[in-house]
Amino acid sequence: MTKFLDRDHPVFAKMWVRVATAGLPLVWAAVEFWFNSPGWGLMFLAAGLWALWELFLRR
């Protein structure tokens, strides 16, 4: 079974793509929390943290 976020996939070869994949959901989570939507904020926060873990922190 293939992984949803596979850092070895050619799409993620460029650093800016990995940064955008992890960073944009985190920025959007901040926007959602700013506009008092904690449900959406938590979902985007979880997505951003998962992408950060899969693309940068996991060995």
C-alpha cells in the first residue's frame, strides 16, 4: 500500500513543495483560529503537523 505523503515521491523532491505542503495548512489553521472557527482550525493544524512530521521530521 502506498503512503499518502511519501517524501521519496518525485513531487516532493523540491524543498519549496515540501515547505508549502506543510506550511500552508498551518497558516490556514491560524486564519481559522483567528476567525473563531476552532473545529476547522484543529483539522488544518492536524493536517499541517502530519505533513511536517512525514516530510521533515520522520526518519
